Amino acid sequence: MLENIYVVRHGYRSNWVVDPQTGTYSTTVKSPTGIASDPALASYGVQQAVQLGEHLLRVQPPVDLIYSSPFYRCLQTLSPFTDALADRQAKIDLSALETDAQTHGRKVRVNVEPGLGEFYALPRLHAEKSPIVVPSKNGESITQLHDRVAYCLSELIKRADADPSGPKTLLICTHAASMIAIGRALTGRMPEDETEEDFRCFTCSFSKFTRRQPGKGVEVDGDWGQEASWDPLEPDEVPDIGWRGGKGVGGGWECEINGDCSFLQGGEERGWNFEMEGQRIANLEQEETEALTMTNGKYATLESEQSVATKEVDPYFPVTKGAHPAHDTAQIVEPANRRHD
């Protein structure tokens, strides 16, 4: 029976440039997946991932089950930890062979789930053959994001509870907005003001949630008893499993550690919240309005396409502590999809 859930955010990533006229993505650092909007970690993010991996090897109870967003930066963030786990298991197996002892360890597996993907994400990346839920191709509202994440978590918890191997601790690697939504869905605490800063999500930060009633599975009552499920034929319709009002998914969880970065050399960096998203959208709309003027019945662009596409912006500046921009080779720009995760 699942008792603990660890949630981490990916490390500091490389950046991309978007043509404001066509919406086409490009990057000076080629993505390993060949998708410009699916960048790898920057060199500094790789260092963060190593530090996070060392921390995850020390946490108690140890990780039994791993799930990740399908985006490359999340899988790359987990790599130092999973590589170390694999090495540790290999040593255990070798020792067992030498002593004829039996081992009960499991191979290191990272389960890829698009339902843990980023806000405004397009389901363009490969995942499991039977995903729990796939983000809408049409984008998401903040409410839809929370319901998608809550539904995904409820199914993950059910799977873990039914797993005959009995995992007790789940690790999830995801993105900033999804990390906030996970905290709210697990605890059932959805603030009236969606922009409230409740769950922290710095790069490579670590949060821990514990089950309110350890050893007790999900009770089948109310919305849980309806057994609503996501239908890929109607992908935009995500079931509301009634997690709000303090109920939480999977019987409810308490947050014991909220966005800890004490194990990172750079501490808290690249924080994010939904208020920043609203401000970004408002700024973009204002820029679009100011950039176009009516001349002889036609619109004239005030700024050249090149200057708009390469305009340097640091969207994280209001909440960044001790950032290290020198570690990144790509420009920080304002992406057309309004996301910086």
C-alpha cells in the first residue's frame, strides 16, 4: 500500500526561440528528441540533477516506484538517481551470486505518463501504450490542469495500491505548474485564489507527502464509487473525481516537505507561480496591441520580426534567488506558448 509520495521538478533547462508570426520553435542547443520545444537541461541543470540524485539516494523511506512527465528534461533530471540505483542493485546482485543468497530487489524502471506533463502541453511525445490521461491538444485552463493532474494521481495511486510487489514510496518528476497542482490535488486544498503561493516549485526542488491513513486504501464512496474514467475518444473531457474541499485524491495526503532546496548548492532558483502566468498573458496581449497600428486600413508592425523573436526577457526574475545565467548558452526569450517550464 502506498504511503509516501515524493515530487520533484526538473532542473534548469535550455531555452528556445519562437517566431511570433508563425509560432515556429527553434533553438541554438539541439534537443535530443529533435523537438525544439522539448529541450534538454542546461549544463547548470545537469549539475542540479546530480545533487538531487544524491539527495534522493539518502531519503527515507527509499523510492520503490518512479513516474515521470514524458518531456526530456524530466527524464534527464532523474537519470543521475536511476543510474545510481542501477549500480547499487548490480552490486547487490553480484554479492548475492557470490554468497548464493536470494535478492528481492527490482530493476530500475521509470514509468512515463503524459498526465504528469506540463501546463499547455501538446501530447506530442511518446509515453506508455495505455496512458492514464493525455493533456488536451487545445490547451488547458488552470481548472482543467488541476482536474487532469488529480485524475492522473488518483489512477497512479490505485495502481500502486493494487501492485502485488507492494510499493510504499512513489517518486514523481514533473514541471512547475503540475507540481503546484499535485500538491493541491493530494491535500485537497484548492485556494479560492488560484494564484496563491502555497506549494513551492523551484528547479530540482523536493516535496514529500504522506498518506493520512497509512495502510488504508481508497474508500469507494461518492465520486470514487462512480469509477469515472478518461476516454481517449473524448480527450478534452477529464472526469472530476471530487478531490476539492480537503478530500484529496487517494484518501488524502499531508505535505511534510514543501519545495526543499537545502541540498542544492544554488539553493532556491527559478521559482514559478500562477500569478506570473497571468501577468505574462496580460503583458503579451498588451505588447500585441501596442505592436500593431492601423495605417490605411492595414496593420503595420512597429517592431521587426527579428527584434521580437530575440527580445531578451527573464520571466523568473521576480522570484529567482541566486540564479546562474552564465551556465546557460541559450537566450532567455518569451516563448509564444506563454510557458517557461
